[in-house]
Amino acid sequence: MSAAQAPERTNGARPYIVCDNLVKIYKTEDLEVVALQGLDLEVQRGEMMAIIGNSGSGKSSLLNVLGGLDRPTAGQCRVGDLDILQASESDLVDYKRHHVGFVWQQSSRNLVPYLTAFENVRLPMLFGNMRKASDRSRSLLRAVGLEDRMHHRLSQLSGGQQQRVAIAISLANDPDLLLADEPTGEVDTQTAGQIYDILRYLNRERGLTIIIVSHDRNIARQVERVVAIRDGRTSTETVRRVSIHEDGEDHTHDEFVIVDDTGRLQVPQEMLDQLSIRGRAFVDVEGDGIVIRPGTSGISTVASSRAAAAGETESDEPTEASPPDEPIIPARVELAAPVIPTRDRPIRRQPKPTPPKRESPTRARREDVPDEHRPFAPPGGAPRDD
């Protein structure tokens, strides 16, 4: 049994899209939101890939930057020969008009409700003064399977058919790059599969570079590669590999973590939770790999490290690290509830304690005073010094 593995994705070609340490900050009067925090991404020309992430991870912000709708705050974002950060306004207008197409999740952003499907597709061609706009509109609607519905208004089309019209509109300017933001978010599973089939057909037959933004991890079955974004950075990458056997094809998915130029990476959260890794961790090289283990923190660890550095030996008997000093909690003082006087229950005041009677010092009798001191003694006698 012979097996052939799918070729590598890059093949040494220059990437069509390059994002290097990309930063995007949205500013208001009293607030700054960091949507992208040093994101790195490469996309080959003619590739169909997806970007996934939770809400607020920065995937839609990345799509807006790639489409020329927003300028990045810092870093590099290059699409073909165009530098999005340094491009002039006229260059961005030409890029959005002729080189990139959009498909949005909400149909209201794609379609004009009072026009037919045919008129919606032809409208951007009229603004761009494209020749044979009518013939091209019919060709695009046939490509998305709506040849028999092209003269129907939107109210006569289902949600999936409306999204197909939106895909045809995104191809009206014959772009090199197609950006789709949740294109199947408002349709059922069967219709979503049909939309993905159309996108794969366009990618295969027209060589169109397609980037799909989604929050559904099952999209890995529909595209060649999936890049996950978390907290404004690329976290993991899943690549689909196809093995061709005599009995058919086998599809497998390999998941990788993304390591940037400075050595930073994001370990999947479920792995960190499984090993209870928080804060510090030990990183060791074992064989041809790097191993991450849970680390311990505290004064005892620092003290043992310093002792080891000083060459001190430890006892053979196992010793337990002394627990940290517990905070001293003051004892709770119970206060008696005040007594409220009433007519039936007068306040009984406790009598004041009688102070002890102070005894006067015992005086010696006058006859006990020597004769030479008797003229100077008081009449009652002198105090006795016992």
C-alpha cells in the first residue's frame, strides 16, 4: 500500500499576506482598546484558510486591517506589494475597489433590499465603469448557482440564496483576495455546506485567496489551514493533511503552536488547566523537544536555589517546606446589646464599688520617743517605722 502526502504549504514562495508584530489600538475620548497585540500571520497566494477566535479576540479587527478599512497602529501589514500602514489614501481606494472583496455576516451590509439579485451584482460594476457589466453579472450568478433566481428580489430569496448573491457581489470587481466575516453565521448547516462548496470552487478554479473569519472550530474540515487568535495574538495553527491511499483519501489535522521571533508562544488553555500551570513554569530541553512543567513559587524555593548555588548540601532525610506564616486575626469581641429603658423595665444601675479604706500609718506612743527627741515629736507621737 503506497501513500502520498500533501505537499508543504509554502513551497518556498513569497507569502502573499504578511503581518509582522501587528498592533491595532482603537481610541476614544477616555478609553483605549488594544485589539491586536503583536500579531504575526502569513498567507500564501491562492490559499483558502480560516481565522477563529472567541468574541473580542481581534479576528474582525484583523479582517478590517487586511481589507484596508482600518490602518494598523504599529507593525507591518503587507498584501501583495501594498503596505497598508504606509499606503496613501488613493492607494487604499484603488486597493479596495479592484483587489479585495468582502462578504459580511449581515445581509443588510451586502445587499440593497429593493433591487433584484442581478441589479445588486451589477451595481458595483457600474460604479467602477466596468465593461460588459450585465454579462459578467449573469456569469457570477451562474457561478454561485442562482441563474434561475437572478431577477428575484431579496424578499423572494432565502437566507442562503441571499448569501450567495453577496458572494457574487464580492467578486464583481474581480478581486485577488476575498474576506468573509462569518459568511455562514445566519444559515443552517446544510446551506452552510453549500456556501463552503462555492468558496472552494472559487478558490480552486479562479485561484482566489480566501480568508474566512469564524468562531466555529469545525471549520477546519472545510479549509486547508486554521489559525486561532487569542488576546490579539496568533495562538495555534491547524493544518489539514491529505493522505492518498489505494482505498481512498484520509484527512488528518495537525495542530501547532505559533512561536514568534522573540520566542513567545501561547500554550492552549486546556493544557494549562490540565496541569494546573499558573504563573511560573519550568522549561527544560529533553532530547529534540522542549518540556514545560508546573513550577513552584515561594521563599523556600528561592532559599533552596541560593543554597544550591552556594554549594550547601541537604540532609538525606526528606524535609517539608515550612508553611508560610498565617496572618494574625484578632479575636472577635462580642459587645452586649444596649438596654433600652421602658416604663415597665427601668434601668437598674449598679452601685459604685466602695473604695478600700485607707489606713493611716501607725504612730508610736509619745512615751516611746527618746528624751532628747521628745521636744521635737508631735503631740500624737511619731510614725512607727516597722
